[in-house]
Amino acid sequence: MGRYTSCHWIQHGLSFENDHIEMCCLCCHKGGGRLYMKENYTGKGLKWDDIFNLKEKFINENKQGIIDPRCEGCFNLAEKEWDDNEKYINYLHFNHWTHCNSDCIYCYTSWDKKNYQKKPHYKVMPMLKELFKKKLFHPNGEVTFAGGEPTILNEFDDIINCLLKNKVNRITVHSSGIKFSKAIEKGIKEGTLSVCLSADSGTSETFNKVKRVNKFDKFWQNAEKYAKAQPEDKKYLVETKFILIPEVNTTKDEIDKWLELNIKHGIKSIVIDIENDYCKELRANNTQRPAYLIDLCKYIIERAEKLNLKLVDYNNFRYLVEECITND
């Protein structure tokens, strides 16, 4: 144990990307992230000693007060007593495929969707089995999924069942909500899996504009089915997410309709974020966030509190919340 500035991903995390492995998936802060653990990865066996040795290098730099420039400005950085005596993985993020059943205008694949839909992806089950066999995954560890759309991944059910079998009790799946998944429902019923469904709208018109698929009603039908699967003592396992896209869905009326739909379909937890490329452009131009966005941020916080909805602030929105608090 030692007190220094670091983060839980550097200490014990891995993010599996399309053709490589990173320390984490975060890239919305000033430094931009991208701490590579293994380049040109295709799903073959990992040399775990190499992974942990590279982590040790970053940790030793942190102990000396040397924070990697790619981590600059990240909200995960914290000065505290870190557990650095044991080598284990506590956070796994799967983000290694690009196939999807929607075509969101803010997605990095939207500029060449046809090719991204064909892009091959590697298997992670062999690595996962090895991780559990070698007992390198912490009993209280967390696993998250992004992608691409997880529910259309060939291995998805096998991965979820493997995690449940090995008593992983913190699993988070980010999904379009378009395809209902029995594996997700099973994890929710067991109280160990939470799902974040990407709505990005409160009306079918905006949903179609953002997602570019006509599945608004299907989305909310699936959201309600997941919500009904929640145990009585765990009513925050199902969330819907709203990514704010300036001049597309950033009206109070759109927000209100989305909040109403959550209430109607039995969802008690919501997630807010801001479109990443928009925020990158603001940072690149050293431009302040516009006043209307700050006003909308305050409005969302107030409305969620009034409706007794749990509000989870993701990545870019978290920085905006901090700015609002500072200005107040």
C-alpha cells in the first residue's frame, strides 16, 4: 500500500479495443487517454507478466509524481492509499467490435458504417477462461461492455454466462436496446448485471434522426421488460442514457418527454452525457461551454431530483456538472 496519485484503471484495469488493448477507454479529458498495453492484438493468449510489468511501470511513475500526459485532466485520478502489492485485474472493459444494429449520428463509425459493419473482431472467451483459471480476476471486480452493440456479438451470451458462473457481481452492459437479450434479463434477475440503454431522445422523430433506425417503440418495450426483471431491492439496474447533441436534441421539451418515458416504463435511473466530438472541438479551440448548455445541465439535475430519478453523469457531462457547481 502507498499514498500517491493514480487511478483504478492504471492499478488494475484493462480495456479491450478493436485491434489493441488499452489501460482504459476514457478519452474525453485534456490528455486524451490511449495508454496502450498491447498493440496489434487479435485475441490470442496474453502474456500476463508483460501486462502486469507494464502496469508496474506506470504505477512506479505515479509514485514519483510523474503523471502520464495522456492522463492529464482525467476525473479518475485521485491521491489516496492504493493497493499495489498484488497483481490482479479488477476492471475489464470490452469494446473490441464495431458491429451495431443502429447508426447513431455521433458514433465514430458513422462516417463509414458499411465497412465498420464488416470489420472482423477477435474472441475474448479464451482469455476470459484463462483469467479465471489463473485466479487473476478480483472477486469484487467489475466488467463493462460497449462496442458496437453487445447483444449481437456472437460470444455475448457465453461471456455473460461465464461471468455469472464465476460470481462476478458487477456487470454493466451498454446497449442500443433494440434487441432484447435473455442473458441481460438473467443477469438483472440475479441482481448482478445493470444495463444502460441508449435513448438519446424523448420522441420518435428525434430517435429516428439520431439513431437512424425506426425502433423507438421497440426500444421502450425492451426497456420496460428489463425494468420488470429487477429484484425488489435493486431498482436501479436499468438505465436509459441521453447523449446531448447540440442543435439536435438539446431542448427542455425533449428532455421532459424522455424523463416522462422513464417514469412510465418503470425506470428509476438515468444517464446523461454530451457528444464527444463536440466537446473535443471546444477543448481544441479553448472555447467555453455555451450558457444554454450550462442552463440545460442545471435543469436536468433539478428535474431528475424532483421526479426522484437517480442521475448518473457520464464523462463529458461530469465536467459540465463540476463547472455548474463551481459557478454557483
